[in-house]
Amino acid sequence: MATQTQVVSLAQAENRKVGRSLTELALLRLRRDRLTLAAIALIVILVALAALAPPISQYVLHVDPNRTNVTQAYLVPGSPGHVLGTDDLGRDHLARLLYAGGVSLQIAFFAALLSLVLGIGVGMMMGYFGGVIDDGFTWFISTLNSIPSLFLLLIVSAVLNPSAQTLILVLGLLGWTGTARLVRGQTLALREREFVIGAQAVGASSFRIMLAHILPNLFSIIIVTLMLDIGSLILVEAGLSYLGLGVKPPTPTWGNMLTDAQTYFSKGWHLVIMPGLLIFITVLCLFIIGDGLRDAFDPTAVD
């Protein structure tokens, strides 16, 4: 009797699974993935703190992040009125970190979003139309990828002022090629599916087919790519700041704070530790989220 009950329960569970969409199955898998949920929670906290940096500095910390006071330079963490100490100019380190987080996350997010939009648009056109369009964009992507990115960034830095807006445009315009190739491959497979062929048979336009039938099936790839790109671009921004190509002080970013602090590590060790730790935690969480979403949206995964 117990065996029959178990068989019936398994059959009912399988029927419920078959009736669920990929998104519903993905959400169920995410609910069981505690590591990914913890990473999402930590990222939400970091983003909220960065977004609320002005009121936190004014009403909680009671400091001005841009106010200098050389008499209070290099205060260690735990000093009265300065939870994480001060920098070489006596500015509150915690307030600067909060503001810097907002700038770094904005650069990474909007640059990743720009590259994602370009990559999806170009990739879908390459995969759906093929022919001359596919060959032309393939040649352009291969040519662009053959030029060292650092060389292009040096040229841009020499011509333009490396502000946050400039970095967003440059990183977004240079980072879409990998996404385009990935989307192209997926579109090539999707355009042969029955629902696309059926839409073509009833006279749907190419734009409508790509927007209503192909794009929704790229959702999982889009989310995973966005998370991974944001994490990668945070590291890129830090690397550019180290080379002097990033956002210039006094505008704080985690990258330029880390770069500036290396010159006086012996006087203020905390000025190096905290920006580096925040970069490490943020990038690690984003990569964990991207990996967890990829597993959750895997249609071949066995629950």
C-alpha cells in the first residue's frame, strides 16, 4: 500500500512539473539555492546602502564626505565620529565608500546594460537574417576584437575626459561583441523552431517575430549575461583606475580609492582593505548569482 502511495505521489509531482513553465521551475530551483539567495540579499543590501549614501552621511554619520580636515588624517577604524576612520585628507572613509559604491555600480550596470542591448539587437539580426548581414557583422566583430581594448581605452582617455559617463559609453560600446555572438547562436537555433515557422506562415513581420517570439526565449541568457558583465566591469573599472584611465578624484569610486590608497598603505592600511574587500564581495556575489541563474534556467536540469 505504501509503495502504491509513493508511486501515485511521484506521478502527481511529475505531472505538476510537466505543467510548469521554465520560469516557474527556475524560481523553484532558486528557492532551494541558498547560496544564490544569500548573494542576492547581499547585493541588494550593498545597492541600497549606495543608493542611500546622501541621507546616511547626513543623518546617520553626520559627516560631509567631501569635507577635508588634515588634522584628522589617517584616523583608524573605530575613532570617535568615524566608524571606518578617515583618509589622507581627513574625509570620512565610510561615507566615501558609500558614495564610491554608487558610482562604481552605476558605471558597471549601465555599461553592461548598453553592451547587452547592442549585443542582443545585433545578435538577433545576425542569427535571424543571416546572409550578408551575418557576414558583415561577423567581419566587424572580428576586426573590433582584433584591436587590443587597452589601446582603444588609451586613445579615448587621451581625447576625452574619463568621467563616469565616458566610461559607461566606452565600456558599453566595446563590450557587446561577446553577447552578440552568444545571441546569434541561440537565434540560429530558435528560428528553426515550430513557433517561429508558424509565425512566418501567418505573415508576421521579422521585427515582430524577433521581438515577440525569439527575445522571450533569450531571457535566461540575458539575465545571466547581465550579472556576469556587471561583475566583470567592476573589475575593469578598478583596473582602469590603476592605470590612470578611470574616473578622476575627487569623484570617488572603489577603483580609484583603492589605487590612491596604495601609496600610503603604511599610514592607513584600512584605506586599502575596505575598497578591495567591497570589490571582492560584490564581484563574487554577482558571479554566484550569474552561476545560480544559469543553473536555475537550464532546461536540461534534473530536479
